[in-house]
Amino acid sequence: MKYTTVNSVIPALLQEQAKPKISNPKSATRNQQSEIRNPYLCTMQETILILDFGSQYTQLIARRVRELNVYCEIYPFNKIPEITPWIKGVILSGSPFSVRDKDAPYPDLSVIRGKVPMLAVCYGAQYLAQTMGGEVMASNTREYGRANLGFIDITNQLLTGMSAESQVWMSHGDTILRKPDHFKVIASTADVEIAGFQIENELTWGIQFHPEVYHSSEGAVLLKNFVVSVCGCHQQWTPASFIESTIEELKNNLGNDKVVLGLSGGVDSSVAAVLLHKAIGKNLHCIFVDNGLLRKDEYKKVLDSYQHMGLNVKGVDAGNRFLSALEGISEPELKRKAIGKTFIDVFDHEAHLITGVSWLAQGTIYPDVIESVSVNGPSATIKSHHNVGGLPDYMKLKVVEPLKSLFKDEVRRVGTGLGIDPEILNRHPFPGPGLGIRILGEITPEKIRILQEADAIFIDGLKSAGLYQEVWQAAVVLLPVKSVGVMGDERTYEFVVALRAVGSTDGMTADWSHLPYGFLAKVSNDIINKVRGVNRVVYDISSKPPATIEWE
């Protein structure tokens, strides 16, 4: 019996109709096998379809639609699903391409245009204009950043309620130079005449600005006009409705089967566990593995919190086994793979002790799913998966992923609706390999001790100062260098640690947190005075990109 994560396909019942049929499952690719074994647990509901042309803002469009309590899904532009009664509207995203590029995305929109309302954003708008008789050219008046709509047709259904001179966010080098005859201009800026248009006698619009970006001051008004007024969505997709429908679907799909879930102490696996527990009770078997690379005292604290939640959890102390597997390894990817392989071995052994298991549950969330079906295929590997590496290629258990349609902030809201302890829900993200990728170079018991103690001072300090919730993620990194210092009358030669704190919404981009100097001074002083082996503390002020949040 083997267990693995799965590069899931888009989590929508609608996609079932669009998937190619597989005549011989044994000869199917790995992703196709995943599709066979991965029954959807998604209720048929009103859906806005978002076609992704590769824009950096595509996920942001989805988040803004979700904020309206309307369900939406992202599909690659070249994998348009069949339109069903549940799809109420379509949004075309922007793109890094120009419509004039040789390899630019050129989908056949005839399967959707005219069947449901359509809103084309930036590249999407230029694509409609270019392919319907207009002309898109590189502009001498390129617009990047803030602009104002000097002309707005507020009688148009898309723009109702917007203000004169409304601020919008532009991000395009091309512009629609000439519109097709049947396009009606509904918005302009000082430099771009055709900032917005509607195709006459159609519920089809195009805009050359980005309403999903916060800098578009009334972007939410425009999106609500489209999603609610034009598409007629009823705004019923709430945490409460998700909880109710998901628990019911889990009951129907899992029945009396046993499910095994690897808990990490993080938000995603915890919320997935509670949903499953409410559906199948003691048939959910949770395994919490201590890899010896957790934060100070975290194993006991997290295990206690799970047991207080009524979950059926078994804790496994496997720290020595992980340390043995990591002995002599310094290269980051090799460390990740060693940690991943050891986790699978430990988890597999423990799962074998449970008889009659049919399902593996995972805390996969929507950004993971989107990544696996991205426009250009899975992104180039910056580093192997943040949780574990070196996973086996095949699996024998069916996979259930109750959170695969949610973004991280939605997972937290669902967790709140389930009554999960805020201490768990509001925890900062923590990598699966744990402190193993925050100790640069070879891992030893002494380095783990040093980092755990320094990390505890930093995290506890953030909480005491009321700064913890102002930071998206915080960490201490043990550097593979020593520096000269003076303590008392003695010269020291000890380790350097780096403090890292960033603000973000989803981890895709992040900016370093401007923590108060007085707070940083106190933390530095406490670490140097209380953690034996450290005599220097530095603060990381690099943002993502170009740097990543973790150092390895």
C-alpha cells in the first residue's frame, strides 16, 4: 500500500463532461490515473468560469469573485469545458502575450460566446477586438499603473454605480486602435479611447483595465455588476453552505469506508480533518508524524489540540529516523527528498497498522490544483514541493481532497465556521520539511536545538508584541557561518541567525515586514543572551520576487 500526493485536475463536476475517456486505465498516464481514482466532491452550483491566458492576476480575479459569495473556477484557455446550466458567465483573463505575437493564445470562443455573458479583461478584450475585425497595435501611449476613466457610460449595465474619473489599474503595452463597427465604447481614459466596450446586442464586454486589482477603486462594483446583475448569480456560496454541502457529499461518497490522513498541524490538514470527522467520525484515522524538525514543543502542543477536538489521532515520534536519513546531507533538494522519503516510509508503516483503509485524505487547496493545470504546464521547479519531496509515482488508495476548491483565506473562513481553535487557524504557514530547510547546510541535533530556541523567542515575541497577526509568515534561519563576537571579557566564535518576516496574501508574492526597530532590538538581545551558540542576529529585508520566502 503506497500513498502519494496527486497532481489533481480542476476540481469541478463540470470538467467530468470535458475529460477524454480512457479505454485502458492501465496504460493511462499518471495524471489520467489520478482522474480515474479521484471522484469529485463538488456540488453542482452557480459557477463563473475564468479562462486563464497566463496573467499574473488570474487568481486575483477568482478571489474577487469568491468575495462576492459566488463560486468560480479557473480553466486554461485551451481547455474550455462544455457549457452547462450551472455556468452563469465567463471572464477572460489578461496575458503576458500580445495578440500580435506568433505564439499568442488564440482559443475558439464560439463554444461559449453568446451562450452566457462574457467579460474580457485586458488581453481578453484585445483578443475579441482583433479577431472580430478591429485592430490592436503597440501603443505610443502605453498605460501601466493608475489611470482615470474620463468617460464612463453609467447607463451601461456593467458600469452602473461607478463614479466620474474612477481610478483604474492599467497594465498593457498594446491598445485597441480601431474597434469593430458593432462595438460600442463605454469607457475611456485620457490616453486610451477604447478602455471599455460592449458588443452590440450581446452580453459581451471588454475592458483594457484590471478591475480585480485593489488600485482599481471601483473594480468591485464593476465585477459585482457583471457577476450578480448581468449573470444573475445569487451569492449563496458561503462558508456555511460549503460546510453543509461538503459534509453531505463526503458522507455519500465515503459511506462506511476508512480514511487515513496525515496531519501536519497546519491550517489545511486541520480543516480537512474536521470536515471528514464530521462526515465519517471514527472512520477517519489521522497520523501526526514528528520528524524532529518541528518548532519547540510543537509536537506535544499540536497533538493535545487535536485530541481536544475529538479527532482520532495517533502521534508518531520519528525524529531519530529523520536525523539518520539526513546525516551528511547539505544540498537543499537532497534534504527535501530525504525528508519526504522518510515521511512516506513512516506514514506507510503506520497506515499498514490500520486494517481496511480505502481512502487517503489530503489538504490540497485550489492554488495547488491550478498549478497542476496551468496554461503553460506545471511551472518550472524553483524548489521541490514545500511539503515533501521524493514521493512515489503510484498509489493504490483512492484520494479525497475536501478543500481542493478553496483558496487559503477561504479555508480559514471554513475553519472558523467549523469552530476550530483560532490558534490553529491563524498559524503562520510552516513548510512540511520544517526546520530542515531553515538550517542551511547539514542538519545536526545541536543546530536543531539552537534554531528551535531562537525561533521560539522570535515567534513568542511577535505574539507578545501584538505583531503576529500583522505578519503573514515569520521564521528564523540558521546560517552556515560563524562570526567573531565578544561576551564579557571573552572572544566568541558562534553562529549567525537571520530573522525573516513577510507580508503576503497567498505566498505568490511577499514584501518584508517593517517591524519596529525597538522590537527587533529586543528579539536580537534575547536570542544572543539566551540561546547558547548564537552571537549575531541579522534581519532579512528582501522581497519575493526576486527572493523566495524560505531560504532553501
